[in-house]
Amino acid sequence: MSLPPEKASELKQIIHQQLLKMDVHGRIREVLAETIREELAPEHQQLSTEDLIRALRQRGIIDDVMKELKFVTDVNETERTSAPKPSTHFVDREPPVLKKTNIDPTRRYLYLQVLGGKAFLEHLQEPEPLPGQICSTFTLCLHFRNQRFRSKPVPCACEPDFQDGFLLEIHKDSLGDGSKMVDATTMLSICDPVHMVLIKTDTFGETTLVASYFLEWRSVLAAENGVTNVAVELLGVGTESKVSVGVLNIRLEMYPQLNKTLSSEITSTQFTLERQKTAEKERLFLVYAKQWWREYLQIRPTHNARLVKIFAQDENGVNRPVCSYVRPLRAGRLLDTPRQAARFVSVLGYERAPVIGGGGGKQEQWCTLLAFLCRNKGDCEDHANLLCSLLLGFGLEAFVCVGTKGKGVPHTWVTTCGSDGTITFWESLTGHRYIHRPINPDDPPLAEQPKPLYPYRTIGCIFNHEKFFGNCQPSDAVEVCVFDLHDESKWKPMSGEAIKSVCAPGATSSVAPSPPLCASTIDAAVTSNEIEVQLRILVSEHRKDLGLSTVWDDQLSYLLSPALAAYELERTTGVSAGNEEFQDAVRRAVPDGHTFKGFPIHFVHRNARRAFATCLRSPFCEEIICCRGDQVRLAVRVRVFTYPESACAVWIMFACKYRSVL
């Protein structure tokens, strides 16, 4: 009976693991030493393999091995005979089930392996984590031509043990040729890099962006046998963008192997030409931007103080035109409406870019979309760029606005221009929408003017992926701003061709392609239950410390669910529904002479202890949790609403009912 090679190697692996587990090698060495002493000493004859096997059989070692080895039958055969009970513990004798990837033999693939890291000196003193101990981890996220991958988390260390492989499909963009296998020459013209983002997750679940790197993979096209090893030095982000954080060992391999590899001279010439082309395009755009800025200042000298942002630094400290941060983004079936998109962006965490040192200055760091999504949090500019990209994907005319809010704090938000002339402001950090009705400064003093509800004070410029406008109205106050973008006396436009030359997809190698959104990996029901159980324990312990007993009312807890669902629906759509049924149910659940109190609160993280500490800071919530009285019954309900990229809105409601004693 002959086995296929993969089955044979799997069988060898099982036998090898079993031999190691039984320490068979050690026992063979003992038998060998004993046999040599007993049999070789007198005659000094040579010991054959048969002699050794006979000695092992006499001592029962071979029988022990055969008893211990457990051969597993075919999985499908087992399923046919009987449905096995779910195991309650892990049986280590079963062979590991290897995931298999379907490979299309007519397509070309790049197999990228990460084979460990070194020189992550910040973690030089990091102690070795004990088994089961929670420790900080590194996760590597990749994006290549609309494909996204994520490595398994590995403990942070000076030499992190990355051992992951990613199969990247290399396909053509042109219609009709997409199904053909690409050859080396065609692949050389595909200038999309592999974008790699390294994320650190601490023991509390907080994420930090460690490095963002664009890997030039085409060096493998000139490698012998279509395999090459690369040591990638990762640099830090923001203020540390010139500092090395570590090195990754990467192996690149082509599948199937190339019939003919390119010479290294051809690949290096191609890279040089691309760099020169990009540098020339960027130089010409810079010359144009300087000329545009001079003309803008000549309109009114006070324009110098306005927030007109043409370039912004990304996480690697590279200056890029702001229009390159926005790209129409379609969410597939993950988001259904523009308002749902606004809700999704608002539940991504908000965190200003870190600043080293004091002074209260704002560190500028506009993140590439992949870095923002992988980290799951970012500054207001990151939120606004993502929301604008999603609204453009939904077919709206959307722009990112750069200006200030109260106290002159720089801020960005999104505006959409309706086909009927309606101007809507979208706050990307909260999901709120505001209709803009400008005040006419020439109206008589007694004329009733619209009262603005939005927090924005001034606006310097607006932009999207194709257009850029500088505000050249007499005042940059938002409340008097007229959004007639066709009137060049109010908005000075930039040349669409100039913007396209450096910001269009594939225009320059320095513009990062936009990654697709990923579906959530969070199970909403399981996570809701986990947080709820933890909160019940925390409330009971807190009341015990105060000398109070705790009695939970499960039915009352369940009745809080419709309220939480209604709150989320209102945040998403702006429409409130179902409040009458909730109030009626509560009235029926609370007897006469009893008082009911409820306190809802919203979070964008899943840390129960942190949420509980925040709740206790509210006097209303503390009053419920620490409720004293006759027949006190407590209730808590948690509802997690999941969104793409594993973002989530967590609604918690604490409630109590008790007999009112006057």
C-alpha cells in the first residue's frame, strides 16, 4: 500500500511526536549502552542492527511504542459510522488538522513567509511569558491588491517568533486578461507594494502602531529558482520615523515557478525608472502647489492665517498631498447605508497622535487607511478621511473639511453637497449630522437668522480624491460660509489634472492602495453575555464592600434589551422607535408602590472593568448600583452591536426597582 507524499509526511510527523513524548530515543541509548557492555566486551565483535532490534524487543520497548501509537481513521468514515460526542477536553493524541488552501493552478501566487524577527531592542529586557500568562503581543497585518491578511499574535520579545505564511494572488487588472497566468514581464509592471503594518497589543487590549512598511516584492522575479530571502528593517512611526524598531526575516517564493527569470539589471532599471517618474510627478505638483498658494495669498493677505492644508505627513513622516488620503471605498455587503457608515466610523476609537514632551502642541500624523483600520483607532483626520471615502463609495458628493472648532482647536469633518443644494455636515467622531444654513451678514439686524447647532467655527479648505478648494470668502467663519463650489470668487480650485497626476490610483508608487473592509470576527451574543457576567460580579463585589446584599432580577434585565436596541437604532438612523413598548413592559414589571430607575451608557471598547469604573463616576449610575431600600432588585443588560473591522458599539443599562418607603 503506497501513501501519497503529504499523508506519508503527516504519518512520520505523528510517529516522531509520539517517540519524543515517550522519550524512546533516551531508552534506546540506555539499551545500546547496556548491550555494548554485555555483548561486546568479551569478543569485541561488531554490533549489527538486528542485534539492537532484538535487544529492544526483549526489553518490551517496541511493544510499548506500538501500544501507544494511535492510528486515526479517515474523518469522513468516522462521521458516517457515528456522530461523536463533543469532547470536553483536548486529546493530544489526535493529529493536528491542517487547513488547506484552494490554489488555482492557472493563477500566479506570491508565497510570503515571515520567519521570525530580531533586534526589537525595546523588548530586550522583556521576561519570557509563563504558560497561560497574558502578555503583550505583536500582530502583522498585510495588504496586497485588495487582499488582506493577519498573522497569529506572538509575544513581544527582542526576537519575536513570527512563523507565518501568506499566499498572495497576483492578477491582472485589465478585463479579458484577468484569467490568464501572468508572466514575469507583466508582473514587473505591477508596481503595487505589499503594505505591512505591525501592531502591538498590550495586556489591557490597547493597540499601538509600531511600524508601517511598503515591501518591494518584485526582487523575487530575478531570483534563482524564484525564491529570495529579505531582511526588512522596520522604522518607527510619527516622531520616531527615522528610528529602527526591529528586523523581519522574510522569504518570497513564486508559485508556480517562473519558466524564465528576469535579470537583476532589468528589475533594478525598472525600479529606477519608476522612482524617477514618481519624483518628477511630485516635483511638478509641488511647483504647481507653490504657485497656487502664492495666488491664494494675493487675493487677501489674511489668507495666510487660514487652515489651508495641501500636504500632510503620514505615519512614516512622508509628506503627501491630502487628496491622496481619500479614495471612493465600497463596503460590499458590510454596510448598507451612508448613515450606517457614519455610525461605523464613529465607533472606531479616537486617539490623538502621541507627542514626546510638553507644550500642548498637536503632533500631525495622518495615517494610511490600513494602519488606521488595523489599529482600530486614530485622530479626527483619520476618521474624516475614512468617512469621506465611504460616502463617496455610496455615490455622494463628499468632501473633507479642514478648519477649527471651539477655542480655535484644529479639526476635520465631512460635508456632503446634495443635488438640491442641501449642505450636510457629518461629524466623523460621533456620527452626528447637521444641516448647514448660512447666515447672510447683509440681512437687516432684526431679520431672524438660523441658529447653528454644529460645533465648527472656521473652515479653510475642502477636498476629496479629485478636487481641492481653498476658502476665499471675506470671512472663514462656518456660519456665514456659502458652499457654491462653482463660484471661484468664493472657492479657489486646484487643477483637477494636477491632483490626478499624483493622487489617482497607481499614479505614483508613493500612494498606498486602499484596502477593502473586513467583516467583524466578534460574536455579538457571546461577547454581550461575557461582559454582562463580569459586570454582575463587579456590582456584587462593590455592594458587598458597602455591606449590601445583591439580588438580581433576570426578567427585568431581559426587559431592558428593547431600549438598548432602540438607542443604537437612533444613533444609526436618527429615528427613535419602540420606546412605548419598553415603557409599557417596565410599568407591568414594577409593582405598585415600587420605584424604577434606569441608566444607559455607551462605550466603544469591551473592557468590563474599565466600563464599570466609568459608570461609578456618574452620580445617577452610582445611585442605582449602591441602591438601599426595601425589596431592592437589580438588573443589568449588555448589548454589543458589531461593525466591520471588529469595531463595536457596547450599550450597558443598569436598573433597579425597590419599594418606596416614605
